[in-house]
Amino acid sequence: MRINTIINRYILRELVSPFAISLTVLTFIFLMTKILEITNLIVNYHIGIGSVMLMLFYSMPFFLIFTIPMSVMIGVLLTFLRMSGDNEIVALKAGGQSTYALAPPVLLFCVAGAVVTCLVSVYGLPKGRVAFKTLAYEVATANVNLGLKERTFNDRFDGVVLYVNRIDIQTRELIDVFIEDQRTPGAITTVVAPRGKIFSDPEKMVFQLRLFDGSIHQIDLPGRTGHSTRFETYDVRLDIKQVVTVARGGPKDEEEMSLAELRAYVDRAVVKDDRYYLTLMEFHKKFSIPFSCIALGILALPLGIQTRSAKRSYGVILSLTFFLVYYMMLSAGWVFGEAGVYPPVVGMWMPNLVMGGIGLFLLRRMAQERPFHMVPFLRSLFRLPSRRA
């Protein structure tokens, strides 16, 4: 059956609308998880809206590799739920169209989704992660207070651990400051002050922390001696050059590596340690998640055809349920693959094989006019009481 027939073109047009709506809504929901952090950046730290929008843009690839497969499944399921509810499937079968004849436009749509997801995963994700980290550190060097957290031990400075009980947003003062300085060999210096303030030099990536009315406690480990000193003003140099260097060209983590870098690392690895397995799983994940568009789309086709009276909310819930199961299987595969329990290729591709296998099984039953009713099956599986009229 040719793809350019009237029926196939009609199904393709019907698939686009629910897919686009689902993709927009799901991506917005994912972005909403960062709304509090974004609001804090804009209101409290006066970060420019341009930088915030760039951070969101660089975060998009990570969300899209999950929202596109979810949207593909929701689009297919909602389309065929509507067609079943309007008796269009019955009319097509009465006109001589088999269940298998409805699959080509769905398969073409799923392959298109898989290609887009693969491009985002292979090219967009690593570039977005590197760009996001670079921008984040550039923002941090322009406003070092942004990187500090209240009541948290901050170790982002080389050789210095900084603890701040509270940060005054208006005056940018640090209240109740504790510093442990280990930059001097053989000695540990502890500095305590009720307040302090940071002065930055972003070009040199150096920051000066000026403390007021505090005390210095130094311990000489080889000599087993210690002494304390009171001060009115004390300056501590904080250097984050090494941290920024990592962001701008240092070692990358697995999600920041390109496909060639992942392949090269796996080929050069001598010892199969945790980093080796993580890199190998990231390599397979760049293709297994895009392929889930096809596996979940094939599964959605028979689920949508066999349910005539269900509402669209049922289709959304069913799609999210199956994607949750898929994601749990993928997460389990990641955990066991990282531990070396079984090969990473199994952990990354098994969810696709399971979902695709279930979809082919249900599609075959539908083609044989032996529908598999999902709701009664779930009730029997979980022993849920059926509703009585």
C-alpha cells in the first residue's frame, strides 16, 4: 500500500495535531520544574532575562529526548481513539482496509519522530549541556553570590570550604561565615566571622572575601601546635579558575560527549570500570530512546483501535502509564548496567523490545479480530472489583 494514498495522508494529518499539543504541554510541564529557580535568579540576583532564556534553551534537548517519544505515543493513541469512537475504523474495515493497512502512516510518523529525537540526542544534548555549563559559570563569575547556598558547605573554591548561615539579598552581605582553608601544606586554618562581603574580579576569575570582626584558628599538624588571632578586617582570596577551566574545555561527563568521543573512549578503555559502563550506556541510550518512538507508537496503534468508547483523558493516562513503565525499565537497565550485572546494550534496548513486542502481539490479535481488552486485564491483574451497573 502506497504512503501517498488518501487514507494514509488523512491519518498523517490527524496525527500531527495531538502530537504538537502533547509536545507543547509536556515540554512546558518539564520546564515548570525550573520555574522556582528561574524566579529566584531574576528577582533576587537580578540575572538578565536573556541569560535565563538561554539557560532554558540549552536545557531543552534534555527534555525533548523524553517528551518527543511520549508525544508520539499520545498522538497515535488519541488519533485512533477518536477514529474508533467516530466509527471511522469500522468504516475503513468495511471498505476492505485491514488493520495492517493502517500501520504504514503510523510507522512513517514514528520513524520521523525517532529521527528528530536521534538528532536531538546525538547533537543537541551534548552541545546544550556544554553550553549550559559554560553559561552557568560565566554567570557565576559575574555574580559569585549566585553560586553560594545558605546553610550549605560550598566547596566550589579551590582548597577552601565556605559555609554561610544567611545571605542578605539587599546588601549582598554574608552573615555568620565559617571558612576552612587547606591551601597551606601541613596546616589547617579555620576562620569565623559574623559577617563578610565578596568583591569580584570576573576577568581574572578571582574573588576577595572580606571578613569583619572575626577570629582565625590555625593548627600546625606536623608540630601539633595551634594558635588563635582576632581581627577587625581580614581578606581571603578565593580562586575558581580551575572550576571554570573544567567548564570551558576540561574533562567532560558522559552526557557532554559527542558520539565520536563516546565511541573513542569505549574503544580506548583498558579497564572496564564504572566510567566505562556509564559511557557505553550513554552511547546506546542515544539510539535506544529515539527508537522508543517506534516501539511505543506500534503499541499505541492497537490500543487506540480496540477502545471505542474511551475518552481522550483515558488515552493520555494510558500513554503516560506505559511510558512510566518504559522509563522504569530503562532506569533499572541503567542501574544494573552500571553495576555490570548484564551488558549495557541489554539494559538500554530491552525496554524497546518489550514494548515493541507487546505492540506487535496486540496488533496481530487486532488483525485477527481478537481484541485484547486492557481494562479487564488490569482489573484481573490487580484484582480490582469491576463496576456494576
